[in-house]
Amino acid sequence: NKETLDYDYLILAPGSHYNYFSHPEWAQYAPSLKTIPDALVIRRKVLTAFEQAEMEEDAQERQACLNFVVVGGGPTGVELAGSIAELAHHTLAEDFRRINPASARILLVEAGPRILGPFHDSLSDQARKRLQSMGVEVREKAMVEDVSAHGVRISGEFLPARTVLWCAGVLASPLLASLGLELDRGGRVPVGPDLSITGYQEIFVLGDAAYCLDKEKPLPGLAPVAIQQGRHMVKVLSSRLRGEAAGPPFQYFDKGSMATVGKAFAVAQRNNWKTAGFFGWLMWVFVHILYLVGFRNRAMVLFQWGWQYFSFDRGARVITQELPPKV
């Protein structure tokens, strides 16, 4: 049933989803990481791969279970590849009798010239070297050509793999296509300085769905952008409801970008300032703790992270659904 609602102001913030580049069928074999349910699916898929390898008699099939491919060398892909490497080399090191989890092959695939493209070249280089020291194979300028239940084809080479994880590029919500407006390549709606749609001053678009220019450059699809736009939206609507003149246009305050690369290593930059290593990781921890709601949550997360730092223990190693059928 369809229902029509009247409105005075309409604010659209439908977010985005990962872009499978005209191959939506790949999604069933290569889950992405956007939500908590996505994270649970990935946890189950990774842990299940080790369990299947432990039970597998055929050597080739066992190695296919231990091959992990992460597609996309942005911050999410880099952090995910590093986490799997730590899981294989430390967390699960003593959990199996027949297999050595450290024999897992972890491949990070990036179609662009380097991982962490938005970061400075030096930070990208340090992140790549850090990943390689952790046992991650980094392949840059490599295109994914096919993904199936059997594995992935990368630049003409087929790699048998039971775990392929997708972190490559995003598209704005398909909801925006129903508006009948001109969209950018990423499916975003161009908005004006007050975040409204040109010709529709009562409709606003925020976050990943908005193509918003700042200093003649489009703003990235990051959480700080959406948060600041939301706060600006409150000011705009408050002024309009009071019948006052519109305030200053939206201006984004860039607080910098960060990405972790395994335990106790992160890269961070803001404008011309940049750092990498343990200090960058401490900054990453502080920022993420700061944005949690409530002192209790901050204290609990800080304690859990501290325990994981010294013990390498990740307590939540529960497979919550049945094992998938063997291919």
C-alpha cells in the first residue's frame, strides 16, 4: 500500500551502499561492510573458512578455504585486511590441530595506483609496507574481473577463494533515482550552499546522498561531513521557522582522515600535517572513544581495546548460523 504524506520540509539522508560496478550478482559471494549485520556476516564467513579448512581432507580445497581476498584499498579495506592478518597470525594461532592459521593467504586488491588513495603518498607507502610485514599481499593496479562461489579473477588470474570481501567504491541510495533529478556519477544529488535542491528550496539532501561542493571540490562521503551537515541543517530550519534571513552557507571543517593498519599502527593526516605509526594509532583510539555516547560506553570500550592490545584476544568468536554447503 502506498501512502502520500504532506510536508513543509523534506530532509533526505538515505546514505549509500557499495558499488559492484554493474555486477550486482557478485554481492552474494562478496559481502560488503556497511552495517552491524554486515559485520556479523563477515565475522561468520571468516571464522567458518578456518573451520572448514580444519575439516577439509583435500589440500587444494583446504588452501582455497584459507585464501582471503579483500577488494578495495581504501581505509575500510586496509583495516579489514589487517584485522584478518592479526586473526590468522595471533588470535587463532593455537585454536586448531590440523591447520596452521598463519598459512592463510590474505590478498588486498586495489584497482587504483596505490592503496589509501586520498592520503599522502608517503602514508600510503607506509601502510602498504606495514600490511606486507603482517603477511598481507597488496596488489595495486589490479582489476577484479569476476567473483563466484569458487573464487575471484584478478587481472586475468583466477584465485580459488571461499572468502571474498568487498570494500570497493560506493553508490548513493537508489532512492534518489526516483526523484527524477540529474545525479552525479556516484548517484548523488547536487545541492546548493544551504544543502537544498536547486528549484526545491523545501527539500534538503545530506550525507553520502549529497553532491556538495566545498572550495570547488566535492565533499567525501565521510561521517564527519554528514554530522556537520546535520548540525547546519538545524540552523537553517530554525532560521526559516523564525522567518529570519538565511544564515551563512555550509562550510565543512576538515578534521583530518585516519586509517588503522593492524595493532598499534595507524596513518593520519590533516591538510599538510601527517603522521604514521603508534602515535597515529593513539590518535585514532582517542577520536573513536571521544565520539561514543556516554561515559560508561567509553570506559567499557577503552577497557576492551586495552585487553585486546595486550592479549591479542578477541572474545566474540561465535559462528551464529549454520555452515554453508560445500561447493
